[in-house]
Amino acid sequence: MHFAINKHHLRFFYMNHYIEFEGLLTWEDAQALRSELVAIMQEKTLTYDMWRHNAAVKRFILSPRLAEIASNLMKVFPLRIAFDLLLSSPGSLEISTEKPLPLCEMSCIQGVVCGCILQLSPPPQDQNIFRYDETFIPIPSQVGNGIFFAPTIPISLNHWTHLDHNPQLLIAYAKNRSLYTYSKSDTNTHSLKNLGYVFGDHLKSSTHPILFRG
């Protein structure tokens, strides 16, 4: 189903560098995805690029509908998958959380243009959804909602290290001609070597498919 982006959405996004949309997932889909992510946590399988290994989560992560929203917000066409990441309990995060970082510095992929975090469980009632000082904490306010955010805004992922069994999903999108580079902040820097990449290679559609062409 097409999700229309209007001028009010764009104005808010350009001013604040993030925007939350309601109802990106139905309650049933959110619960199905949450169940799969909980199983991944319990089985201690890969929590990075899960779409490569789990068909049940693949359809959500490679959703053209979500990619279309990211593409229209950032005005970048075409858009391909960069990576996905399970956000949950201590020890599960495979990206450094020592300090807030923008998404573009978290990844070994040079060309990340947008991130999306999906809410799969009711957020804590006493948790501030956003902190308007130096740190942005992207926590969607309701189950099924998602926050899209620009790659240059520093974000904190530490929030999820305190929420056992409350997984959320981060999806990152990249422009067409993105590069594989070294990043000391990304503990998965060398993972793409298993797919045949060397530093300086452009991403290929065989490993990072285009999700929306515009």
C-alpha cells in the first residue's frame, strides 16, 4: 500500500531531521516480527543483516513501502538496503554505544542516507520519547509506528541496553553508489568481506538489493 508523503511531513523532517509515522505495521505484523526477533535473541544467532538468514524478517526489512518513505523524505533515488540491526538487551548491540553517533558514522557503508526504527512493543510509560538537548533517542510512541531519521543527527542506542526482551528493529538505507569502507565504530566492518568485498568496493545489487527506484 502506498504511503503518501505531503508537504507538512517534509517541512517537519527538514526542520527536525526526523519524523514519526503511525501505523506502518499492523498490530499483528508487529507482534509477528517481534516474535521472530525474540527467537533470534534467544537462539543467539546473528543480529546484524538478519534478512540474509531469516525469511520471516526479510519481508519487513526489505519492504519497498518503507524504502519509498525513506527515499521520498531524503530525495534520494534509487535506494538500496544498507543493513538491519536488532536493538535489544545488553550484549546484543553490534554497533558501538559508547557515545551518541550519527548513523553515517556507525556503519562501514559510506552512503547511508536514512534510518528507520520500528516500534514492536509498548514503550515504557515513563520514558521521554525525545530528548531535545545534545542527544536524540529515536523511540516510536506506539506499537506499529516508525521513526525515520537523517544520517547526520547524533543518536543514542543505549536506551535499548536496558530493555530485556523488548526488541526493536533498525533498518538503514543507502544510496545507489555506496562504498564499503573501514569504520572503527562498526563492529561489523569486516562482515562484508565474507560476501567478497574489499575496502573501496561499491555495493552490489546481488548483496544489497535496490528496494525503491523512484
